Amino acid sequence: MESVTSLSVLWTTEQLTLENNVSISPYLNTCSIQDGILSLTLPAVYSLVCAISLLSNTLALLVFWTNFQKCTSIVIYMRSLAVADLLLSLCLPFRVAYQNNNGPLILCKIIGAFFYLNMYASIMFLSLISLDRYLKITKPLNQYKIHSVSWSTKATHVVWILNLLCIAPFLFEGSGSGPCSQKCFHFKRQGYLAASINLTAVFLFFNILLLFVFFYAKISVKLHKASQGKAQPQTKRNSTRAITKSFVVLVIFIVCFVPYHIVRVPYVLAQIDIITGLPWKQTLHITNELVLCLSTFNSCLDPVIYFFLSDGFKRAVIFTFQGKLKLLMNNQDRVGNSNRSLTDI
């Protein structure tokens, strides 16, 4: 009889463990949601992304903060984008070191908030770049404040301030209870305030995506019309190249950020227990981390945008591979005065 009672108690304990993702047994006090393939995948990918991003964005900042080219609104946006990407890459070694570990929770919160701060700053700077190019290409005769250096500088300051204000609540959110809540960068239950901010960010992102599609559809139509009726093959080739360059931003934006924001909705619902069941939460945890990992590739791919839109950055990359970057820097005043970049359009 005692044996039957013991088995019944053990079965009940295991059921509660599955429902709450945390074992209440003193012998099984472990988080029920595991990293699985993430334990090998994330360190490798984050290390690679960090190395590439640090090198490419450091070179970009070297170009954008020297006299390689004239300072314009789009150069200011690309400069801020490079800063955001560089700062995000500095978070990645911490994500490798503390992934699925019981690290210092305050450090985990700071690194996590800093990571998302720079990710959403990158999204907003890409939006400003797209708006700037849309207006310059589709309405070249009009003058807008967004094209001035002073206005674009203020716009970058507003982006940083807004992102800081949105991230701040996550720094003061309670850690919760249970083994899962003690792990860094891991699935854990979330409060309704944090969930609301996350879902609002997803809603705003998809609105920005619609604007992206609108901008580049208009740009494509404008450049296509400009090439029609022109007999010169060179003009048509130039128009085709311009369309390709314009869509680089859109493609990078979609590939890096859309999968993450699609997965984010069910993931947040699972964090507030609207979606229940351990198998669902386990799957969403792994999927969320993989698409988040994909989003970090943006910090490596943004330099591709600079390469297409900035002749100064393109020249610096070529000279770097040729081992002549120092020579270019010594002659940067002459290069800067003679160079006309696509960013001046």
C-alpha cells in the first residue's frame, strides 16, 4: 500500500513539472526546457558573426568618420547603423559565455537589453536610409528636411533615445521563480508589461516592412521609367544596376528580421502561458533562438549595403584587400574632395 502511494505521489510530481516547466521535486530541480542543438550551434555562429561584424563595421566607421566622402544625410544614417551593428556584435561573446548558464542575472539583463536595443536601432536606421533614398530618387526636385545633415543628426538621436526608453522596463522586471528563470538568455515566464512591449514592437515592425515594400516598389517603377525610351544600352544597364542596389536593403531586411518577428508572437504567448504545454514551449524556445541568431547576420550584411551605396566604403574595401588601406588614408583629403558617391544622390 505504501509503495502504491509513493508511486502516485511521484506521478503527480512529474505532471506538475511538465505543466509548469519546473520540477518541484527536490531531486529533479532542473529546468525542463533544454537547449539541445543550440548548445553547439549558437556558440559557433555567434563567434563567426562577431568576428566578421567587428572587422567590417570597424572599417565602415573608419570610412564614415574620415574625409573619404562628403558628409550627407545617408552617410549619417549609415554611420549610426555601423555603430549599432558594432555594439550588437560586442554582446555576442557574452551570449556565447552565458548561454544556458546560471550567470549573474543583472549582467544577463543588461546584455540582453543592450542586444535588443541595438537590433531595433539597426531596423530604424535601415528605415531612415530607405526613406532617404525613396525621396531622393522618386522626388529629386523637392527639398526635404530629412536630407539636411542637421535634421538627420537629430533623427539619429531620437532613434537612440526611443530605443533606450523602450528597453528600460526590461532592466527592472522581476526575475521570477524556478530554475528556468535563473538561466541567462533562456526561455522564461514573462510579465504582461514586457509581453505588451514585445508584441507592440512586432506590430510596428510589420508596419515598417509594408513601408519598405512601398518605398522600393516606387523606386523600381521610377528607375524603370527613366530607362524606357533610351536607346543607349549603357543607360539601361545603369538603370538595372541602380534597381539591384536599391533592393539590397530590402532583401537584407526581410531575410534577417522577418523570420524572427514571425516566431516572436507565439513565443511571447508561450511566455505568458497563453500557449501551454512543454512540447510547444520547447519547440518555440529552439526556433526563437535560431531565428534570433539569423537576425545577427544583419550586422555582417549591412556592410554590403555600404559597399553598394558608398563609393568611399567600396574603395576602402578594395584597398584593404590589396593591402593599400594606409596609402588611401594618407591621401584621404584628395580622395574625399574628388569622390562623388552614390550617397550624395
